[in-house]
Amino acid sequence: MWKGVTGLALLLVATPALAQLSAQEAAQCTSDTIAPAIRINNCTQLINSGHLASANVHFAYYARGKSYEDLQMRDKAISDYSAAIGASPRFGQAYAHRGFNYAALKNYNQALKDENTAISLEPNKALNYLFRAVVFEGMGAREKAIADYRAALKLEPANSAALKRLAALGAK
């Protein structure tokens, strides 16, 4: 399960009002071992049930957004990440993934804004620097991309994605 989302299934099991949703259904919203279409269906049921505490609904939107992202359904992913941000404005992972999807759609200005926000909220996450580096590459800002790949490596020295991109860019 994704970091930060694993608590969602535990929260659901511990809440008696969620009798309609089994622990398995909750886990199927967040588990990356479940097919994205099934995760989307279960997250939608969870969101629409009205049984999820408002303080935790952002996890369900994030999980469904991640499932849409896995299916490369960028607009739907962006919509769910936006809902997650609306429910929890300091949820850095949602900004990072929304920015990644904006970049995939070549909306680099919005992508950069989201990646900068993700980094400001979670400066110790290598993934945030990787995603911003992708944005910089798309914008043609090679040196800034290299700097962010290096920043990711400072946080995760064995990060294979950063190492591969640095090699592809001819940087050491």
C-alpha cells in the first residue's frame, strides 16, 4: 500500500459506522496489488458512502487519483488530486502527483507550481524532486533538471530513476 494511505484501511475497520464497507473493500481502494479499475470502484464506493470522516476523505481521493494515474487517465487523476488537496491543503503527495499529471499533459506551468508546493510541504521526499526534474526536462531547463535529480539522490542515494536520468542527460 502507498505510504500515508495505509492508515485508511485501519481507520475504516475501527469505525462501527462503516459496517457497509468491509476491511477488504477499504484495502482494495488503496492496495497497489489490486487492479486500478477495482481500486477506482472501491474508492468511489468509499467516497460516496458518506461514512468516511471528513478529516480522512483526502486519502480516498488520493488513492483513486493514483489509480486513474496508473491507467494514464490524466484529467480524472488531476480532478481527484484536486479534491484531495481541497480536503487537505497541506497534502504534499497530492500536489506532487497532480503536478506529474499536468506535466504529462504538457501543462508545465501548472506542473511546476504543484511540484514547488510539494517540495515546500515535504522537502525530504526524493519523489518530489524527481517529479519536478521531469517538469524541468519538459520545459527544456536541463541544468535545473540535473540539479533536482541530484537533490533526489542526496535523499535516496540509490534512486535508480535519478541515476538513469542523470546518465541520459550526460551528467555525473
